[in-house]
Amino acid sequence: MSLGTAAPSGVTAAGVPVVDGIPFARTGREELQGRVADLLADGEVDRARVALFADADDWWTEPAPPAGQLAQVPAARTLREAMATLGMGRVGDYFAHRWSDPTHLAGLALLGRHWPGDAPVVDVACGIGTQLRELARRGVADLVGLDVVWSKLWLARRFVCPTARYVCADVTTAPDLQVDRPAYVTCHDAFYFFRDKAAAATAMARLAGPDGTVVVGHAHVADTVSAGQPLAPAEYAGLLGATVLYDDEELTRSLLERRPPRPAAAEELAGSEAIALVAGDLRGPAPVDLGEPLGPLRPNPLYTDGGLRWPSERYAAEYGPRSAHLPARWPDPLPADAARRRLLVDLPEQW
């Protein structure tokens, strides 16, 4: 099934409802798809949007906010305001401060070592498009974001990376994304949540094509906070057909130390908390240093009144011990590597 070309809101020839330019083709949500399609047929775009805002992934345990509250999301002036109105809680904390967390830095190091170049990119479980924004701002033009949560894609399109194309679907059952091959298929900080990892790996390889690239970043090995359903390094490598593996902490350190990351064998990574893997065409390094964020730069909002303040106890437990690049107090004067250490960050304009 191909999505074809759809209006900003409507139903495609294949019967997929589209709201605000984002198709909703998520498997297991057929009743919701039908309800949204009926609302669109009646010209009720606002109600269709609210129905999609209320949908969440299968790991989320909080109830959706009232419909009246969700109806106010489009009026939000900032990403944070929109996420608060959506009731995103701890996930909102994660997305709001993504630009300086160690897993994001590891992802940048991975991208920098295995750069897509002119290949089309599909970002699986792209969330609010943080990685897509990095690619777009550095000249990658053909970008597709795939996620099962429609509201995250709406946030990505509205606040983070409007130039990408977004589709709400599971990678294992996604419609034809109309992506040329060979493609660069990436999944960062999410693969360990997939319940059927073998099917996801097969689907990603199919999307990439025989000469394409599959890159999986921050796949949990240890069962820690937000670890999903982790696997051993050799199991991940076997599923993905990966030939290059990295320890996630090594990736973060390499970015901070301005050097290429060192790969490791699967047996060397048994004690890692999380790893990254590359399969297919390994490609070459990026022509620019992704360790240096693009401007305009702003002080990291994690600092208030001169001190590092985590947004929640949960966030502090997960990222605090892994964020040695962020000092406890705001340094004065700023060090020469303030941007590389993400004391200064390149937040979206309407952060």
C-alpha cells in the first residue's frame, strides 16, 4: 500500500486518514483510524486532531488529558507548552532536554562516523524529530520520520524539524514510504522497546535495500531505568546483521574528546549499559564536526540560579550519573569547549 499524495488533512486513496499532513497508518488502531476518517469526512479536522492527540504508545501508562485540554495544543507557543498540554510528563522532560543528554551526544558521534551523505534517511521511532533536525540543519534533504505516536510527529513538524516528512506507523507494517534505495535507516534510543525485534530488523533492512545502511543507536544491554526489553550485544548484532558495534559511553566520550569512536567486538560489550550497531554500507564520516552545535546558541536551560537542576527525580536518576560533561555549577568564565559540552545548546527557536 502506498500513501500517495495527500492534502494537509483528508483521506488518501488507500484509506489512510491524514491530519495536518501526517498520515495515521498505525497497526492495531483500526477503530481510531475509522473514527478519524469519519470526522474528516464531516469536516471535523479539529476533533480528528484531538482524537489522534489522545493516542499513545503501548508502554505509556498515564490517561490521556481531557479532550478540551487537548484541543488547546495547537495554540501552544512553545514546544514545552505543547508537551505539557499533551500531558507528556516524564517523556516531555526527556524531549525538552534532549539536546544535552549523553544518549543524544552518543547519537551525534554515531551519525558523524557513519554519515548518510546524499542517501535518503528514514528515522524509525523518531520521536519529536531531534535527530532529523540535526540532519536537516547540516544539509541532508530527503528525510522521513516514522513513529507510532502521532502527537510526537505533530510536535516534530510544528516545532523541531518542519522540513521532514512524517508518517505514523509501525516499521513492521508501514505503508510504502516512497523512499529511494539505497537508503539510510536509523533508530536511536528506541530499538530496545520493540517487542518483535526480529521483525523490526527485517523491516529496517528492507527499507534500506541491499546496498543501504541500518544504524541502531543506544540499544540497552543492561536492564536499567527505561531499558525496555534489552538483549545481549551478540543477539542485537545477529538480528541486524551488524558488522560494527560501539559502546554507548565510548561514543559520548569520543564526541566530547573530539576524536573518532572506537568500535568493539560483541564479547567486549557484555558489560555495557547500551550499545550502537551499524549494518550494511558503513559509509564515511561526516564532512563537519557534529560535536560543535550550530547556532544561535543559548545557555543550557538545565541551569537555574547558577546550578544544575534536573527536571525530575526520575530524570536525575537516569541522566545525572551519566552527565559528567555538565558541571554542577555554571562556570564563569565559560570554558572554550562550552558548546561541545552542551553548556551552550542550539535549541529550536520555539523551545
